[in-house]
Amino acid sequence: MGRIAKDGRGPSANLTASPVGLPLRDVLEASTLTGARVLAGEGGLDRVVQRLNVMEVPDILPWVKPHELLLTTGYPLQHSTIALLDLVRELDERGLAALAVKLHRYLDELPAEVLAEADRRNFPIIEVAESVGFDDILNEVLSALLHRQASVLARSDEVHRALVSVVLEGGGLDDLAAELTRILGGPVIVTTPDGRVNARAGDVEDLQKTGCFDPTGRFRVDDEPTGVRPHDGGFHTTVPIVAGRIDHGRIVAFSDTPLDAADVYSLERAATVAALAVTKQLAIDAVEGKYRADFLRDLLTGRVEDVPAAVAHARTLGWDVERPLVAVVAELDPVTTPVGAAPELRPVQERFATAWQSVVRWRDPRAPVVNFNQEVVVLLGLPSGGGGADAVERAVGELVRQVVGDGGGGRRSFSLGISRPASAPHELPRAYEQARKAVRIGRRLHGDGARASFDRLGVHRLLSLIPDTSELRGFVEEVLGELAADTPENADLRRTLAVLLETNCTVAEAARRLHFHYNTLRYRITKLEKLVGPFTDDAALRLDLALALRVLEIRGL
């Protein structure tokens, strides 16, 4: 593969692809520039020349453009040294490729201070032979530039046709990655917007050592802007996959040397073709996903009458639901949408479901993973070797770690619930309902991002099984009396009561936890007993009070 032209101003953490043009060192090989001498800025000879211009007036700055080779007879340079220093700085900061000067007619030499500044900036200043006409230089170099641009476009069109052919023949992202690897000669990956690898080709075994991936294998899109960037042992080039203003991911090509302009341009054309493949696959997945989700929803809600037939049908979908399973329900946490902003629920939910499908596929390819609009449901096989609830929670925790990755990239927090094991298919509806309850209760108890197992909910699990909220509310009001009213003062007193119950009415320990003076807590206990009764002496009343507080905690009554 070709090499990218280096920016003469020094190394950069984020190299951009060189524009279509010729490196200055190649331009100097033109026959019309035979005998040209580099007076200063030799470190910038890899700067790219895209166009030429002639300067014969002092106020040339408004007309210069980046990547331009500026030719002059020296007439406009008959100024003070300070003015020439300012001109060199301005030309360099505007991204010019170089300044070519004919000396001895208007100017015999350039001041040493100007040449030193050009050397410091790696801004090339070239002396052109006095006998050569600017029109000859313009004709020859412009012809070479046009030929170069035509070659790049021709190669890009060839690559584009090859990639489009892959898609039209039914190929997917893996086939596109393989074709790009053949064209570019290095490993290629295709990722989701948050960096999950959807497709890969080439020698990808050592890519983890590049530092471009987090420990879960996700490409660090948050730290990897588009363009060419160096890594240990080579370079990688990232281009976005965008269709209809929607970010569909990235194509990343790895190489020993930076891709040149033609390769980067080809990669950008490949991203357009990849967008076509992604949108096509999304359309197929949407139809198949709805069919799969409808089938699994019927199974999990008990609407399937012939369970053995449903099990057999699940097998045709690649799912094994006859083994012991746990239901895992993951819900995105709610966010506040600004007034007037259109909520982007479906794309976010779809990406969330895709993340779970991608992660679970590697651990348990026979596990159903479906998107139920507001939740993602996974029926996960029990870990081999047993281990009970702890082993299940560790396995699910590892999946969560991979879904979350290193964060960033617009990824939303989510809450998750885990059911008890279901040993047979007919137990799956109960497991699904347990997981849903675990999500709701966990979020109520711990806020957004909660992870809750149904088996570890304790008394909260029993309270959640009572469907009659009016009965629960009546119990709360009967036990707490005036303390049940929703006021700041009552909330403060309920907090004091809860800590007293947790410490078995040990006043010293409760005062320490609440950061109260001992006598202040004694006063509060007296006030509480006037409201709810002598709970410090009545164990049954303490139980009722604890249950009432838990009901308020879960149900928000």
C-alpha cells in the first residue's frame, strides 16, 4: 500500500488522510524544476501539492489556498525582514505546500532569519532556476496533478463497483470486509456505532494489542475520531458508516504504513456500500425480529397451548428452550426528553437489543434474545458445573460488563432483573414474570442501573405478589396513621423510624447512623410513639411498621 504524505509541521496524534495530490518531493522531479534547490524547510517535502498559484502582488494572502505551491519572482518580497517573517508564518498557517522563488532579478537572497523560521516550521522554500518560465511549470505540474486525480478516481470507481457487486450478489458485512482486506492488504473490521465488531477479515488475531479495543473487545469509538491514526506497530484508518443521517458504525482498516489518499477515498466509498448492506440487513432483521419476538412473547405469557410444538418450533429458530434456563429482562432507564425534542426511542432500543444479541451469541448461541420494544429478554442457559444463584449472577454480570463496555458513545444506563431457574418450558412464563418484577423492584430500591435477582428480593418479593394496591394502601395508613401522609416532615420521621427498626431500637447505634445527639433521638422516639404506638416494646408492631415502610418503598404509596 502507498504511504500517506506526512505533515511537515511535525507528528500528530490524529493524522488526517492526505488530500488527492502529489508530494512536493515528487513535484520537484518535474523536468521544468530541474536544478531547483531547497533553501529551507526540507522536513516538509512530504507536504501535498494540489494546485499552483503565482504571487506578484504584496496582498496575496486573501487568495492563497491550502496545499498550494506558490510561485513568485521575488518582486513582492522586497520588504523588511519582519514583513517576510510574517508572510512565511501566514503562508504556513494557511496550509500552503511551499513557496518557490526566482532569485537574482528582484531579490538576490532571502534573509537568514526568514530561512531559519521556515526551517523551524518545516515550511519548504524552493529556489527555481531563473531561465524557467512559470507557464511551463504550471503546465507540467498541473498535468501531473490531473493525471494523479484521474488515477485515484478510476481506482475508487473500480473498488466501488467491486463492493457493490458483493452486496448485489447477496453478500453481507463479512464479505465486504473480506473484499476490502483483499484490496487494501491489511485487516479490516466493521463495527456498530458503539464499537462492537460486526464483521472482520484478515489477520485480526493481534489487533487487541493495538490499544484500539477495550477489554471487552469493543473498538474504542469514543477515542477514535475518523481519519488516520498511529498505534503500536502500525496505523489504522477509521471512516463512518452513515445513511439517512443515522450513524450505523465504522469501518476500520489496519496497515503497517498509513493509507494513501486513494486508499482512504476507496474506504470512504466502501462506507457508502456498507451503509447499503447495513440498512438492508436492518430491514431483514426488523421482519425476522418481530416474528421471533411475537413467538417468544406468546410462549412467555402463557398463550401457547401446545408447548411441545412451540419447543420444536423454537428449535428451528436455533433456540434450545428444553434445558434449564433463567429469564433475564433488561430495560433502558428512562430519560428526560427536552420539550419539543422528538424522542429517539426505537433507534436506541434497537441498538440496545443488538448489543445484547451480539454479546449473548458468543456465550450461549442457543439462547433466545429478543426485543420487546421497551425491554430486552434473554433466556440464558444455566452455567455448566452448577453453582446456584451466585454462578448465575456472575454469568449475567459478565454479560452486563460486555454490554456496558467502557461507557460513552451515547450508551444509556439500564436496569436488569434475573428470575429463578426454570427447569422446563412450561415454567418459562413464571420465570419471565419474576424477572420483570425484579427489574421494577430493583429500580425502586436502588434507582437507575439496578441489578436485581428475584431470589434475593426478600420481603420485597412477597409484597410484589399482592396485586391489590388499595389493600396495601389501607395497610400502610392503618399502621402508620398520620405518618403515612406525604410531607417533608413525615418523610424525615419515617427515615428515623426505619433506622431505629434496622438497629433493633438500639438508641446509641441509631443516633450514630443518623448523626443525631442522643437526646434528640430520644425526643423523636417519643414523638413517633405518639403517632404509631409503643413500637420500642412491641415486636409485632415493629414488624407491621417495617412492612408498611417496605410497601411505601416499593409501591411508592
